[in-house]
Amino acid sequence: MAAHGTLFSGMLQEFEGAARILNLEPGIWQMLTHPKRQIIVSCPVQMDNGNIEVFTGYRVQYNITLGPAKGGIRYHPDVTLDEVTTLAAWMTWKCAVAQLPFGGGKGGVICDPTKMSKRELEALTRRYTAEIIDAIGPDKDVPAPDVNTNEQVMAWFSDTYSMHVGHTSTAVVTGKPVEMGGSLGRREATGRGVMICAREAAKHLGFGLKGSRVAVQGFGNVGSIGAQLMADQGAKIIGVTDWKGGVQNDKGLDIPKLQEWVAKNKTVAGFAGGEPLGAKDVFKLDANILVPAALEKQITAENVKDIKAKLIVEGANGPTTPEAQKVLNERGVFVVPDILGNAGGVTTSYFEWVQDRHGYFWTEKEVNERLEAKMCLAFNAVLETALKYNVDMRVAAYIVAINRVATVTKLRGMYA
Ligand code: NAD
């Protein structure tokens, strides 16, 4: 397989622990550890200065056994095939844990959107869409936003696809503007899923969100909304950090005011409603719940000793290294893994796809109630598995996911 890098090796390590417990047949093991399809495209774009630049784009459909591939598109200078493939694999397991009729996919384009004009980004998006057009569609592969892509990028993507097929297709992407087929509640969905998992995990551990002390790394879509919804349940958000710095307040930060500050200043640093907190010091806070909601590989063998929280809910993808997870297990820390903790986003993307295909849209209350039901179902399935096999929640989530994909793989049989 191409692009078998360190991130993919980490995913394989997680996979293997669960696959061994399941006694997975070697043939199915092989099938589930190879991406079904990796597409590499070159996207020429005429830049504002008249020059042509060629951008490399990827779309990986890791596994489509349960349904169309599902996963975001990332615009970033550091995008690699290894990263996109690993993220597509994680999407496969995440969709399976959440019991969605989707496989896993992911896309990425090597570019620096901070240095591109809106027109250049639109041209790149349309060309990238056109280059992968044969592989995508509501029944084939349904992209969504990821790092540095947003509702506007999805609108361009949907329009380009619609122009090619000759009719308006809303269900080809999710995370669209609500005016053109997006779902109410999508923006808040990942943070809401984090809150639901934190609430359910705390209940299992014998405490509640009310009065809990919560530390959050990352204050973007996931971190800020997760923090707000946990504060709404009576938790105290005692510290938050982002790329630039942090802020702490032992009595609990005023999250709506902090959100207003960040909207203006692009960072939590300097917020007057608390004391400054070093960007790396969020893990040292005397919190009982920690929510990493920034980037991958943040909780490491080096800093894991600083963590005091007894519950970690992963909002980000891959924030805990396998070495750190081992130490957390030894210390009895309960970790809700990413493929469960942040599954609220893709679950509501699924609701968006369903609504688009029906041409019938739900109220925000309906969306949130259905999300609540799906997340609780997923959480309980993983918890029961963890208790049954006496394993941590990450291994349990992989057991649930691999079992579902393997079962359908066997039912479908071998096409040869
Ligand atoms: P975002 O861009 O809205 O926010 C990211 C936050 O992380 C920002 O506050 C940023 O300042 C902070 N950050 C960046 N570098 C940091 C660093 N070195 N140290 C501390 N903080 C840092 O992104 P998001 O949508 O909130 O996504 C956050 C994570 O959640 C990512 O791992 C993403 O893949 C994952 N995720 C997001 C969704 C979703 O629906 N948005 C769904 C599933 C998973």
C-alpha cells in the first residue's frame, strides 16, 4: 500500500489490539487494513497574478462496505497521503461505531489557504471537485468540511458537481449552508456529542457534569461549543487554551463572553475574565474532565504525567498517542476515544444527507433529539463492550466498529 506512514501505523496499532480480541480471520484483517481506493489528482489553477499553479489533491475511500464513503476535505500545506488515508480509516471506524450506513473517506489538497484569495480558493475547489467527480456522489462518496474548509467551500463543491451531472444535487456533500440543504444543528453537533459523552461517562464513573471542573484544549468549533454545552449542564470550565495561549479561572470562565472575545481577537489569550494560562499548561490544571479539542498527538508520553483528570473526552482526532494511552490505562483514567467522542459531527452529517435525499427538513429540536439518541446508543454499545472484554474504551470502540464492518463483509461475500 502506498503512503504507509507513522500516522497510519498508529491507527494499525489501535486496530490490531481490537482485531486480536475479536479473533479476526486473516483475510478479513487484510481487507480492513488496506484502503479500497486512493486517488491522487493534479489541480491546475490560474492564480490572481496570471500564473498557473498546480496543486496536488487526494481523495481516499478507505472502506465502503457499509455505504458511501463519508469524510471531510482538508486544505493545508502539510496534507500527505498518509494523513488522508489514516483519517479515512478513522472515519470508517467512526461511522461504524455510530451505526451510520456509511463507509469512511477523506480528502485533502496541499495548499496554504491563508495565502490564497477567495477567487483562487473557489477555482481550486471547483477544479478539485471536477478531478474527482467520477468517484463522488450521494451513493458513492459524500465529502464534508474539515480543517480550513467551510460551508462556502461545500457550496462551491455542490454547485460544481450539480453542473456536471445536470441537476441540483444537495446530498453530494454535507456541512452546506442551511439555505441550500444544510442541516440545522450541524454546526453545534460535534460539541454536542462531546457533551453527551462527557455526561454519560461521568454518570458511569459516579459523578455528574454539574459541579465538574473542565479543562479544554482548543476553542474552535468543537472546543467552544463543547465547553458552552457542558457549562449549560452546570460544569465549571476552569481553563481553555488555543494556538496562542490560554486563560484560567478557578470559579469557571464565562463561555459566551469568551466566545465574543475570540470572535474579535482570534484567540482566548488576553481575555479579561481570568488569569493567563500557558498554551501547554492546560493539561496541568486541577480538572476532573479534560477535553482535547485541537490537534492530533497532544497527550504524549512526556506530558501525560501532568494530567490530573479522571475523565478525558477526545474532541479532536487522534489527540492521545498510544504510549500516553498506556500510561492513562495504568492510572485508571477513563478515555472516551475520538471515534466515539467526536462522532456527533458525522452523525448530524448523516441526518443532513437523509434530509437532502427526502427533500424534507427537520427542526433543530428534532435533529438534537435524534443526535442524543444515536450518541447514547453508541456510547452504551462501547461501554458494554469495554466491560465485557475488560478493555479500555478505545479498544472497545474498535471492537464494535471492526465487528460491524467485518460482519457485513462476510455477509456480502467475496466478489471475484
Ligand atoms: P477549529 O479550527 O475550529 O479549532 C481548532 C482550535 O484548536 C482553535 O482554537 C485553535 O486555536 C486550536 N489550536 C490549534 N493549534 C493548537 C495548538 N498547537 N495548541 C492548542 N490549541 C491549538 O477546528 P475544529 O473544527 O474545532 O476541530 C478541532 C479538532 O476536532 C480537529 O482535530 C478536528 O479534526 C476534530 N473534529 C472536528 C469536527 C467538526 O465537526 N468540526 C468533527 C470531528 C472531529
